[in-house]
Amino acid sequence: MKSLTSVEIRKVFLDFFQSKNHLVHPPSSLIPSNDPTLLLTNSGMAQFKSYFSGESEPPSKKITTAQKCFRTTDIDEVGDSTHLTLFEMLGNFSFGDYFKIDACKWALELMTNHLGFEKDKIFISVHVDDKESVEIWKNIGIPEEKIYLFGDEDNWWGPAGDEGPCGPCSELHYYIGDKDPSSFKDLEKEDGWGPNTHEDFVELYNLVFTQFYHHIDGTRTELPNKNIDTGMGLERVATILQGKNSVYETDLFSSLISKIEKKSGFKWGSSSKNNSNLEERSADKAISVLAEHSRSATFLIADGVIPE
């Protein structure tokens, strides 16, 4: 698997979808415009909600973006190897143009032929009621034993806020463990092993099939057009393609980690003695939390959030 910098990953993604006649659209601010349902931009599709709902006309029926996002819901998870409050979402969108078949086909093509992920290590999750997507994945070469079914908690997306577009989703997960791919069939859906249930799987790419509009009163109605909303987390992709164990070891955080090391006197990956009980403990979590929060605060301030 070829190592790619974060800049190269972003370019590969945008160039790929531009070659599929998508308009490369600029990202929006972290402060949503004309959307009282959102405090901060929390997804790649947030700036396009009016296009999905049919309230306004998009500049193109096919769009691709690299959008910075902020999710306060993940703040308690910061410090592990994957969760961030601020992250960059690479996305491709269809507003009444292509739907499930092309979304799935292009996602697999991008990951294997252009980003260099091993097809044998790609697993798929699908909403339990979405039989159509199961057949699509099988038809484009994903074995049935690598397709897992989940309910709303794992495979339903939206809305982004109290109301807005939503729908079932299908996710591409990547196996990062040490089992040989030839043994996967023998482990067929055994308890505790597989995407969404085992730590050896990382969700990389989420394909949302936005078919409904969720209203404030909890009702859902069919959208005028069937749409596609996807998201691929740049930081997670960089972690794998750069051969790292944590997002904080990628080129996206390396300069921040280095500066914190110099200022604090602690080194990433080392341990220190606790004077009270002489137990060894790592400073990595403290360093990663400081790096993540300082990065997040910088982007928020740059977009106009004024700290008190």
C-alpha cells in the first residue's frame, strides 16, 4: 500500500470525482449560514441542505468537497486513536442525478484503484432494510460474508440538526488487524468480530442515500429527488495510508505534537513515573488532547468564533 500525504489524499479524492463530472465546490465556514438548526457545521452536506430538500437549485447536480467539520458530540472520545472534534470530510454529492449503484461502484474504485487500499480488507455495512444495496455490493465484487447488516443506530444518517435530509447509509470499513484475509470466510460473522463491533475495523467512508426529509415534528416525507451524500474522513484515511496507529502520528498533527513536546518536556510514545505511586503512565493522551483542542480552537477562531 502506497504512503500518501494528507495533501495527496485530498487531491486524489477531489480529482477522482472531478473526472466523474463533479463540480469541485469550496468548503463553507464552520459557522453555518442561514441555518438556525445548527450551531456549527457538523458534516460535509450541511451547506447543501437546501439543495437536498429542493428549496434551491445547486450549481451542479454532482458536487465534491473537502469540508472542515466540528462535532461537540465526540469531545469525550478525544484522545483515542480516531476521534476528533474537528475533522476534514471528503465528500461527493448527487442532487437527483446518480444514486446507489454509481455511489457504491465509485467508492470501491476510488479506494482500491486510486488510494491503494486492499480490496480483501474492505468490509461493508448496510442498513438492515436496504436489500437493494446488499445486491449492489455483491454485484460489484464484495463477497456476501463481508457484508454486515445493522439497524438505525449504525446505518441511518441524519438529519444534520433538528430537521433536514436523512436516509439509510452503507459504510466501507477497513480491516487493520493481523489476520490473513484468506481466513476471513472461516470467521464468518462470529460474535464480536466484524465492522462496528471489533477494534480491528475502522470506518472510512460513509455513503448516505438521502431519500427522506425529517421534519421538526418527527415525521418523514419523501424528498423530490433521490440524492447521494457521502463522507470520507481525511484523518482516518491518512492514519492507515501513512502506516500509523493513531491520527496524532500523521502529518496532520506532527508539527503540533512536536511543539507540545518542546514546551512540555514530554515525548510522544514515552512513559513517565508518577511520584505518588511510581506507576508508569503514558503522556500520549494528554499530548493528543492538547493537540486536538488547540487545532480545533484555531480553526473555530479563524472562522469567527470568539472565545470568552
